[in-house]
Amino acid sequence: MKPIDDDTLQAYADGELDAAATARIDAALAHDEILARRVRQARALRTQLQAAFDPVLDEPVPAHLSARLLPAFPPATDAAAVRPMHAARRGFASARQRATRRWWLPGAAIAASVALLAMALWWKQDDELVRMHDGQRFAAGALAQALDQGLASRPNPHASITIGLSFRSNDGSICRTFVERTRPAMAGLACHASGGWSLAALDAAEKPEGGQWQQAASSMPAAVQAAVDARIKGQAFDARQERAARDGGWR
Amino acid sequence: MDPSQTVREGLLQLLPRLRRLTRALAGQATDADDLVQIVLERALARAAQWRPDAALDKWVFAIARNAWRDELRTRGRSQNLFAPEEAGATAADGASAPAQTLDLATAMTTLPPDHREVVALVLVEGLSYSEAAMLLKVPVGTVTSRLARARATLQAHLGKDT
């Protein structure tokens, strides 16, 4: 019988040989303890390498890497989705135009609030992503779930809601920005409160230049950006802090 | 769905494996993530070249391997990012006490690039010899022999080659 060389023995250990060659090595191993030990060593090394590098799979992916891959704004080809989006945008824009014609600011603020409330109510009808409680808007349904569970460092490309920044606000609560992409796209800021995720800001989101939603706050609508600026204290969470905050129930 | 969208979503799914591969290649976590960044940029720039009938992971891994080789060339040997082949062989032959205390990830960084990449692709990422050969554009026999020599070196480092 031909002696078994190192390469063949290794190929056997890695399951690379065909059935006939495998059978030949099986037979040889049965009465050659030295060969059998070499096979065990070869397999043990593979196992040890996996033990050394597999933990990388469970590490949170740094946000700057996953942010580069955030899904593009889906083209609005669905007629049903297009119509209300245009309607909502038109309503919002005309309210703003009316507001700018007026010289008194409170009127502008009221007009904007009415438009925003109308939008929120429309949104609410659609899928119950927003609920009202004591005159305050709270996240509901899929939005509440995304805010509770979603990690910017582990984005789900199939989810319609993308989480952006998370940070500790100056009142001590944890706030998170989000973008809801599939309907009239909305962006907002939600802060964790005893009653759930209170919506501090909600605005129509435009598809950013380049067609990609960035996690950077710069792509947020001005109203949401302003709400972030008014609240943020220190730095936004990194991946580790974000995960720790989630594990701590956002308190 | 347009191809670049498919590639982008595929890359997002592949990120953990890509980080594992680059960690095995580059050693240091920060170097590895820098490498991932380069790989993502290249893959997105070339998304149109990816054919949907080709496995995205192999395509991306090939980009990663080439990007790593480019990095090695750019940084040069002066930074001692990897030991030259001769040094690797010497370390294996004269496995001294300090070498035995090296853990496997550190031992990987002492392998010459030709060896390190086959270990990373086959033993860490689980590619078959023929898949690795295709990716590296070398014959299967070359993958086999490099892998056997790399194993001998690593086992010597681990002090198991008794």
C-alpha cells in the first residue's frame, strides 16, 4: 500500500477526499494510531481557529461600517403609496407657504402644528405607528418595536424603520432618531418616557442626495435636527453604549 | 431590484463574516475594520460587475483578500505586519518556550501571507479547497500544500506538534 502523504491526510481531515480515497484512509487509520492522531490534530486546529475567530460574528458591527450600507430609498412605484405621500407633502407645503405669508409667528406655528397633527393622524390611521395619550404623541406598533429593539449597529435591511442616533438627553431620558421609509417617508425623534416612546419631533423626510439614508443626523429634516440639538447632551451612543442602553431598558 | 441594491443588502448580511475574515487576515481589530471599510467601498464601486449567478460571499472575499494584499504592499515590510516566509519557517522549526505561549490569533500573524490567506479562507471561513483555489487563482494542489505547511507552523506554535 502506498504511504499516505501529509497533503492527503489533511484533505481527509478536511473532508475533501472522494469516497474511494476516504475509504482507503479509513482502513489505514484503523490500525495506525500515529496517522489517526495526526488527523485528530488537523481537525483540532480547525476547531481551535474557529473558537478564536467565530466570536467576531457576535460582536456588534461598528456603526460607521453598517451605515455605509443602509438601503436606498425604495422607489415609490405603488400607486396607493404615491398618492397619499403627495397629498401629505402638498398639504404640509401649502401650510408652510401660508405660514410664511403671515407676519405673525404664532400663526405660523399653529399652521405647522395643524399640518403635522394631520400628518400624524393620517399616519396613525394607516398602521397605528403613532398613538395619542394625554395629548401627547407616542410611538406604537412597528415603530415602538423598532425603537425598543432596533440597533443602529445592527440594521435590518428589510425593515421599513431605520434607527439613527441614540443619545442621553439633557432631561436624563434616552432619545433616538428614526426614519420610516416606506410610506410618506417620515423622520422623527422619540424619547423614552414612562408611557413609552414620546415623539418629540416628527416631520416629512426627503430622500437624501445620493439616494441613501444616512444615519448621520445631517440627513434629518430641520425640525428633527433642531429637536436633537435642543436635547443632546454629550456624544451620541456608540455601538456598545447603544446595546447597553437597550439591555438596560432605555432607562 | 437593481444590482447595487442587491449588493448593498448582501454586504450588510455579510458584514459579520467579512469582519471575521479580515480579522483572521489582518490580526488587529482596528486594522481589520479599516480593511472592511476599503472592501465595502470597492464592492459598492464595482457592484455592477457582480453577476447574480456568482456567490456574493466569494466575490466579496476575493475583494477582501486583494485589498489586504494591497495594504501589505503599501505598508511594506518595515512595519513588520507579517513575518517573512523564512522567519515563519524558522519559528516553526525552533518552537521555543515563548512561541508556545502565543495564542492562535497571534500565531496567525506570523504566517506568511500565502499561508495566512488559505488558513483564513478554508479553516476560518469554511471554503472548500477548490473554492479557495478559484478565489486565489492558484491550483488546488497549491492550496493543499500551503494549508499543510501553515497547519504545521500553527501546530508548532501551539506546542502540539509533539
